[in-house]
Amino acid sequence: MCVTRVGQVLTLEGARARVRFLDTGAVAEVDVSMVDARKNSYVEVFAEHAVGRVTKKEAEFKRDLRIELDRIRAAAP
């Protein structure tokens, strides 16, 4: 199963952005060439590529789902 992560764009430089992931707070460099990313916007990331732009409310909802999924995975035998 493929699961995207959501993050907030911190900085932009061409088609690359530094993104802070909402579930862990980790910061990574992401390719944003496929989306209209702007500073402080929220993006969905898969395999170091932004695949969509989402609202803050959607980003927070998806963050909560990701945290719950990680919790369930950790509890599995």
C-alpha cells in the first residue's frame, strides 16, 4: 500500500522545496515540479515528489490518519 505524507513548504528554490512533514516534524527536500507549490502551502508527498496541493484542514486530517496508521502498524505482531 502506498501512503502519501503531508507537509508544509518552508522554502522554494526552482522546482525544489524544503518541506516540514506534519506527522514527524522532519524536514526534507522535495521535488515540487508537478504542483503549484508556494511558501507556507501544504503538499502531499510520495517518493520525494509533491503529488498534490491540499488545504491546511485537509493536511491536518491526513496527518492524523498517518499518525493513526503508524500507531496501528507499531501495535501489530
